[in-house]
Amino acid sequence: MAASSGNARLLALTLVLVLAALHGVVCDSNHTHFAMVSRNAPSWRPDRGGHGKGSAPAPSPSLDTCGCEPTPAPKDFLNEKLRTLYPVIQAFKTTITSDPRGVTASWVGPNLCDSYFGGNMYKGFYCDHPPVKGAPQDDTTLTIASIDFNGYGLGAPSLAGFIDAFPDLALFHANSNNFSGDVPDLTGLPYFYELDLSNNNFSGVFPANVVPLGGLLFLDLRFNRFVGTVPPPVFDLSVVALFLNNNGFYGRIPDNFGSTTAEYLVVANNQFTGPIPRSIYNTSANLSEVLFLNNHLSGCLPYEIGLVEGLTVFDAGGNDITGPIPLSLGCLGLVEELNLAGNQLYGHIPDVLCMLAKTGKLQNLSLSDNYFHSVGHHCLELVRSKVLDVRLNCILNFPNQRPALECARFYADPPQHCPFVPHIPCDLPGFRPPAAAAAALPSAVAAEGGGGGGGGN
Ligand SMILES: *[C@@H]1O[C@H](CO)[C@@H](O)[C@H](O)[C@H]1NC(C)=O
Ligand SMILES: *[C@@H]1O[C@H](CO)[C@@H](O)[C@H](O)[C@H]1NC(C)=O
Ligand SMILES: *[C@@H]1O[C@H](CO)[C@@H](O)[C@H](O)[C@H]1NC(C)=O
Ligand SMILES: *[C@@H]1O[C@H](CO)[C@@H](O)[C@H](O)[C@H]1NC(C)=O
Ligand SMILES: *[C@@H]1O[C@H](CO)[C@@H](O)[C@H](O)[C@H]1NC(C)=O
Ligand SMILES: *[C@@H]1O[C@H](CO)[C@@H](O)[C@H](O)[C@H]1NC(C)=O
């Protein structure tokens, strides 16, 4: 096995990990995005086995810095790189404040790459041959290429001086630990591309050290206690996945949002305000799943969402977004889940959108808890088949709607006048745009006597 070519092996490892990370999103179409937001993220890496067996108890945190082990002789290490990493690991070990699974007890001796050879020492550390330009792959030195502490429950006041001291590190995964402090500067690590700090105890503003990481493909900061605004350069990172959900981020989503190359982007469960940036149209080459849910986003629902052809999940539920649904959303031929529930949307639920259940992939259209006053002809069928949820709106003669008075009040004084854009930026077979462009401007809507009955203006 050690004979396999270094570059290829590292790359293969890479792809397996990236795909494993996104597997839940891609394949589990039922609840995919909720899985991504759920508290205990899966371990991306397959368990390499050998866990548990006689785990030693956690070392006491404040030992006399563990002179407990004599330093192995230089000749005991496989190579010089590993010899220089040994003291880095030992120093970090002395800062560990909790280790419920006793993993650090395996961090002894000179065999830092034990897992590469099928052993159980140095749990959480994985070795590989770093790619070296110009060098024959098999000649490159075996060293630590990834660290995966997912689910270990380790506590330490800081990761600085630790992960930044592994020059060949490509991945650091630390889901469900109790790390905090500053995120170290990883700009000196040329191969680094995957950072998962999810479900830890990081706080303070967005970690500035992450912003310059041009090679990052996967950034997961969800379930921490970060606050403040998200710096615009974050959306210039060439990432595939960006998870910022379940923190305390606030402020507007930067206007350069549309520069993101992410396929999976989750900003749910924060305190973001302002509109969904219209620059979202610019993500159309890559964006597949985007979750804005449970923030304080406002403004009109942008027409430009309909230009993001590859969307499979769009979730902006639980915000304060208003306006009619732009007909452009009828162009989302791949969308499976569309959630706009719990906003202040109004007007007509367009037929072109509901037709996506037949002509496209739409399986779940959540529009409950808004102020829609009517539904397109094809929508009725979806309500019956429970694909479309329109409870708590202002639709006349529908069950479970808002009180008429509440609807009248809303339409008399809607939160914001949003333009209704009837333009459909794609070819929809069999669809003819309504002749008298069914303008759903709030005034027109009110004049129609939507929902609550004649809320004149
Ligand atoms: C999706 O849900 C259906 C019905 O609830 C179930 O039969 C199917 O196994 C689910 N698919 C996945 C991938 O969980
Ligand atoms: C996490 O670490 C902090 C100190 O940084 C400590 O106060 C807290 O009890 C730890 N929590 C758990 C669950 O170990
Ligand atoms: C996070 O750290 C703080 C101390 O900074 C501690 O009080 C708190 O218990 C920690 N939270 C968790 C979930 O461990
Ligand atoms: C985004 O899409 C462009 C154009 O299709 C492609 O070249 C690029 O590799 C994609 N980026 C990512 C991160 O997938
Ligand atoms: C569109 O995205 C590209 C990068 O993918 C970026 O360079 C450009 O500035 C973006 N334009 C807008 C208007 O967001
Ligand atoms: C449809 O989506 C809504 C909101 O995202 C969710 O609450 C509901 O459980 C989903 N329904 C099904 C059948 O998956």
C-alpha cells in the first residue's frame, strides 16, 4: 500500500473526503440541508478502526508538562519531518484540558504515522506523501497530511502553534470538540484546503486568518459563537462549500456574495439583515444549495434568483422578505426544495412555479405563513398532494388562512413596494405569459381585494 503513488494517493484521499463531506447533501434529498445544519455533523472520515480498546484515561491537564515519556531517539523516527513534528504534538498534548475518549494516550512514541501502517497509535493523525514538484512521487517523505479530531471532545485553549506547525497539512477536521481561542494563521501551509471547526467554542469576530486562504475548498465554521459582520473577501474564496450557520453573525450579506464559487452555502441561523444580494445571479455556474433561513433578511425577493439555474435547494424561510414571487423562479428546473415560509411575501403564487413539480424536480414548496392572496391553477393540485404548503396566508376559501382583518391590514399598508417582474428569462415549453401582465404590485393587489377582502388603499 505504501507503494502507491504519493500525489495520486493524496488527491484520491482529498476527493473521497470532499465527496464524503457532501454526500449527505447530494444523495439524501429528503432532508439534506437540515442534516447540514444539524448539531452533530457526521464524521467526514471513515473510522479507521481500532478505537476504544483499552483507552487510557485522560491525562491530567496540568501535569508537570508531561515529562512522562522520554523523547525517542532521532533514529527511531521514520524521517526528519516526523522527528520535528513530535515535539509539536507533545506540546499540544500538555494544553489539552479534556479528553473524554482518551485519545491523547495514544500520542506517545516515535510512530506518528502508525495509522498509515494499520496501527492504533497517534489517533487523529494521518500520513501521506506530500506532492513535491519535480520529485518522483514515491521518493517524497511520508508525513502528517491530515488531522481529524471529529467527535473527540478535546478541549484546548488554542490551536495556534499546533496546526500551523504541520507544513504539509492538507486537512484539519475538528467537528464536536471544545476548541476556542484564535484560529491560527495557516497561510504558510501550501497544501491546506479543508478547515472544519464546526461545533466548537470559538467566539469573537470572523477569524481574519481564514480570509487569505486562497487554496481553501471547504470551510466549516458552523455551531460556534462567532459574531459580527462577515468580511466580503470570504465570498471571493474559491471554496466548494461554505458553512457559517448557527453563529451570531450580523449585518448585511456582502454585495459580492455573487462572487462565491461555492456549491453549498449555508448562512442559516444567524442575525443577518438586509436583502438577499442581487449579485446571486453571478453564482449560477456553481451554486446548488443555499440556505438563508432563520435570519432577519428583508427587502424584496430578487428576480435574479431565477437565473441561478443549478439550484436544487433554496431556503430563505423565517426571514422578513417581502414582495411577490418573481416569475423568473419558474426557470429553476432543477430545484427540489424551495422554502420561503415565514416571510412577508404577497400576491399571486405563480403557475410557472407550481408547474416545476411536473416539468422539473420540485418536491417541496413551502410558502406558509406569508400573505399570498391567490394561487395558480397548477398549484391547487400541489396543495392537494401536499407538495405545496400554503397554510397561514390570505387565500380566500382555503382552510387554515389568516384572519381576513389581518390580511386587509397587510394589503392596505404592505411593508415595502416591490416591483413585480413578469419577465421569464428562460424558455418554458407550453407556457404563455399572461397577456395583461398580471401585475401584482401591492396597489393592484389591494384593488383586486386579495385575501382578507377589499383592503382598499
Ligand atoms: C426519502 O423519503 C422516502 C419517504 O419518506 C423514503 O422512502 C426514502 O428512503 C427517503 N430517502 C432517503 C435518501 O432518505
Ligand atoms: C470547554 O472549555 C471551557 C474552557 O475553555 C470550559 O469552561 C468548559 O467547561 C468546556 N466544556 C466542556 C463541555 O468540556
Ligand atoms: C465555552 O467556553 C466558555 C468559557 O470561555 C465556557 O464557559 C463554556 O462552558 C464553553 N461552552 C461549551 C459548550 O463548552
Ligand atoms: C465554478 O464554475 C466554474 C465554471 O463552471 C468552474 O470553472 C469552477 O471550477 C467552479 N468552481 C468550483 C469551486 O467548483
Ligand atoms: C462575478 O463572479 C466573479 C468570480 O466568479 C467575480 O470576479 C465578479 O466580480 C463577480 N461579479 C459580480 C457582479 O458579483
Ligand atoms: C418541506 O419543507 C419544509 C420547510 O423547509 C419542511 O418543514 C418540511 O418538513 C418539508 N416537507 C417534507 C415532506 O419534506
